[in-house]
Amino acid sequence: MRSDTLDIQEGLWKKRRENLKRAWYKFSGNYLSIIGLIIILAVFFMAIFAPWVSPYPEHRGAFVDFGNAMRSPSSEHLLGTDAVGRDILTRVMFGFRFSLMMAFVVIGLAAPPGITAGLVAGYFRDTWVDTIIMRITDVFLAVPPLILAMAITAVLPPNVFFAMLAVTLMWWPWYSRLVYGIASSLQNEFFVQAAQVTGASRPYIIFREILPNSISSIFTKMTLDVGIVIIIAASLSFVGLGAQPPTPDLGTMVSDGAKYMPDQWWVTVSPALAIVFVVLGFNLLGDGLRDMLAVEEV
Amino acid sequence: MKISTFILRRLALSIGVLLGLSILIFVISRVVPGDPVRLALGARAPQEVVDKISAEMYLDRSYPVQYVMWLKGVVQGDFGTSLYTRRNVSHDVRVYLPATLELAFYSGLIMAFFGIFLGVLSVHKKNTWVDNLVRFISYFGVVTPAFVFAIIFVLLFGFYMDAFPISGRLSQHISPPPFITGMITVDSLITGNFRAFFNGLTHIFLPALSLAMAGMSQQARIARSSMSDNLNKDYILAHRAYGISERRIMFLYLLKPSLIPTVSIIGLDFAVMISNAFLVELVFNWPGISRYGVNAILRKDLNAMAAVVMILGITFVVVNIIVDVVVAYLDPRIRMRRDRSSAL
């Protein structure tokens, strides 16, 4: 009897390993997803090890060297230097830190409540619970997130922390809506009915039966959202409502550098392309995941 | 469901959404730490002025009373006094909104025309270098923030090629047409001032293009994928078997049913467009409602900020109603379905 359960366990693990292998085979067949993965790994590497791999780590903050101001890209300064002589490549690497941190904090804080709300509303479809939750999300979805985030930052002091808070407050409804669609279609499936019949509690059904079945859509959306949140964060600081100088933030760097167009174009174009680079990576990876997991919505 | 019932239901839902939105905006704009009027006017403003505006905003009353009075004003088109310009916010809105609407109109034109054109081109030349180029461009359109496009266009077309002006709505030497609709290209056409019309067009081109890029790419991608899906359907095969030319099939029989998905994401495109307007208007010094909104936010002018967010919210909701009705008209399957996704 005991060895039987062990065999079943063994078989399950084997099956899982095979599934993973098959998934990787499918994923790696698409060279664009691999490019995305490489970009993201490179960005993570630069962000985490910025103090060690960046050429001039002391240039990250308030550093001034007017003798080297406005140097065009060269072998010494690959992306040139800015108006006060700081190496732009260094500041871009530290800027990746802020972008990634922003994206992970926002998604990490916004996804759990959003997912929970969507699951609950979907499970109690066509009841007052559903109506209340989904009408509230409708209100949040009625205005583009950037605009509401701006409005919130208006009444708060402009800094990175409040910018994150504002975007987080705007972000959870998107998860609610995604998960609601999946949960409300699953709530009539046989496996849910089976769990109900055997007397499983509602939290168990919601979190252990329905949630695992929506996880691939959630995961894909999270990957794609990293790119979108990075764009929104950069947009906020571009307008002047996010990170304040001398913080090395990509959006702030673009808006500061825009003053020196067209002659010192690299001051603004380098951080701008850095944003495109990281967002491109997450989008390629997200699209690859979507194809691999055969997720329709998102 | 009949289409009139559909529209009525849709309208009722939207009114609920707008009421909720007004509560949300009110909470954001009034429940600030400290005195909002003092915050906007600064420490040096005389106390009488602060008291006068506070009384106008009913700040001495309870929050529910303040909300009801504010909402009453909003319904009548009165958003209160701007804490910065000291003018009525509605007056400012009338001056700045047309510029943004004009920008959104041209941007929408570029988006729809080139988006669908690129999508058709991509399918027509499927798996050739043309297709790959279109897919490459539309991918970058999606991942590039609008302000990056704006800056690159300013550099390329403004400074290096010197082909288009990069700031404002008209050149200095052109006298603006009289204020009729507030949209320069429309007003100059009405008054027959073609010089101002063409000058206005050259000014609007770059900002409209920057604003259109994201939506255009999205449209191209959706058009391509929905046309590819329909390409293998039996009715297309039947048309081919009858010997109908490939071009005719493409534009007459394939495009129309494939347009439904592209129309239904116009609402989303519009959302992206009005968010991006905040960035593009800033880069091109475009005197529109979004730039006004950014300035209101930076100056903590809460009345003006609430007005801008509320107006954009209303515009967005109205656009979505129109899109839903058009899609329901095009695609009867949607009218029949009682689905939540139509209730945004």
C-alpha cells in the first residue's frame, strides 16, 4: 500500500518534469522569446550588480565634473556624459534598479488583492458580491491608470514611494477583471462541483481549485505588466511627478536631457532607448509565455 | 436583446460608473492632509483670499455636503474656481479642450488609416520581408513610450530634416483664425483662411503622429491576426475558386469581418491616447487640456485637476459607449451575449 502511494508520487514528479521539458522545448523554439529572456537577464544583471559592473559607480547621484560635461559617446563613456559630467551608462544601469523595483513592488502589491477580488466575484457570479466588486472595478477602469495615478500624486509629495503607491492603487482592477473572466467560467466546471459535493470549504475551492487553473493567465499578464508599469513609472517621472533628481531614474533623465536637443542628443536618447530596451525584453518574454501556455485572454 | 435595450442598459451602467468616478475624484482632491486652498495658494497668500475660496468650495461643511455641492456644479458644467489662475475652471476648459480634441482627431485618423493599411499590407505580403518589417515596426510601436517617440520625431523631423515645426499650434507670423470651435484647422477652413489651415496642419502632424504610434501598431497587429484567422475560412476559398481577384478578396470580403476586433479595441486605444496626450503635449508645447492638467497637478490646483480628470473620464466613457454600440451593430453575436466584458 505504501509503495503504491510512493509510486504515484514518483509518477507525478516524472510527469511534471516531462511537462517542464515540453514547455521549455516549446518556449525555446521561438527565438524572439529567447531574445526577450536574454535582454531581461542582462537588465537584471546590470541592475543588481550596478555598483560593481558600471564604469563610474560614483556618478549615480549628485556628482559634478564639469570638465567632462556633454561628452559625446566614446570608448570612455559608451553613452556619453550629461550636463554635469556624469557617465550616462552608469546612470542608466542604476536607473534599471528603480524601474525594476517599481514594477515588482507595484505588481507584487496590486496583484494579490486584485486576484482575490476577481476570484471571489467570479465564484459568486450573478450575486450581490459580484455586483459590488465588479462595479467598483468598473469605476477604476473608467479612467486610464496614468491619469488617475497623476491625480493621486498631485496631492502627495512627489517622490518614488508615493509614485509607486499611486500606480498600485490603479493597478489591482486589471487583475480583478482578468481573473473574474476565468473564475466565472470555471465556477460551473465539474471539478468545482465535485469539490462542492465533497464538502470542501469555499476558501478551499476558490484558492485551491479555481486559482491554480487561472495561474498561467495571471503569470503571463504579470510579465507583460512589468513593461507597462515601467512605461507608466517613466511617464510619471518624465512629467515630474515621480523620482526627483539626483535619483538616477530613466524618465527623469529623458526629460532633463530633452533641454539639450538637438546638439547633445545622447543625453536624452540614451535613457529613452534604455526604457525601450527593458520594456521590449519583458514584452517578448510575455508573448513567448502566452504562446507557450496557450493563454487566450490577457 | 434589441439594440435599443442594449443601448439603454449600457447608458444606465455608464451613469453608475461616472457617479463612482466622481466620488473617487472627490476623495482624491479633497481628502488631502492640510488645507487644500492653502496648499495651492502658498503660505504667503492673504487669509481673506483663502477664506473666500474655502467658502466657495464649502470647505467648512461636512464632506458629504461638499461632495453634493461639487457634483451639483459639475452637472451644470461648473467646476469651481481655479486655485491658480483664479478664473472659472470651465472657462479654461473651453479654451484648452479643443486643442486636445483636434490632436486626438488627427491622431485617430492616422491610427485608423495607417494601422489598418499596415495590417492589410502585412497579410497581403505574408511571410515576406514587407510582412516582417511591418511586424517589427508595430512591435516597437507597442513597447516604446509616447514621449520617446515624441523626442525622436522632434530630433529627426524637426531638427535634422527641418521638415516640420516642433512647438505650438501656429507659426508666429500667421494670425490665428477667430475662435469658433477652438480647433485651428476647422476654424481656418470655416473662415476660408487656407494659409492658417496648412500651417496648422504642419504643426499638428508630429504630435498627432507621436500620439498615434502606439494605437497604430496595436491596430496593425490586430488587423493582421484577425485577417490571417479569416484567410483560411471556407468563404474565402469559395471566392478564390470563383476566380475573384486577390485584391478584391482582400479589401472587399476579408477586411470587413476582420474589422470587428480592430473596432472593439478603439476604446482601449483611446485610453492609451488620452494618457499619452499628457506627455506629447508637454514635449510639443501644445496648449491642450492635458498640458493644462499637468500644470494643475504640479501647482496643486485641485479644482482644475478634478475637472480635467472628470472630463477625460466622461469622454472615455462616451467613446466606449459609442464603440460598444458600433460593435454590437456590426456583430450581432455580441448583442445576444449577456457578458460582463460589454459592461465596462
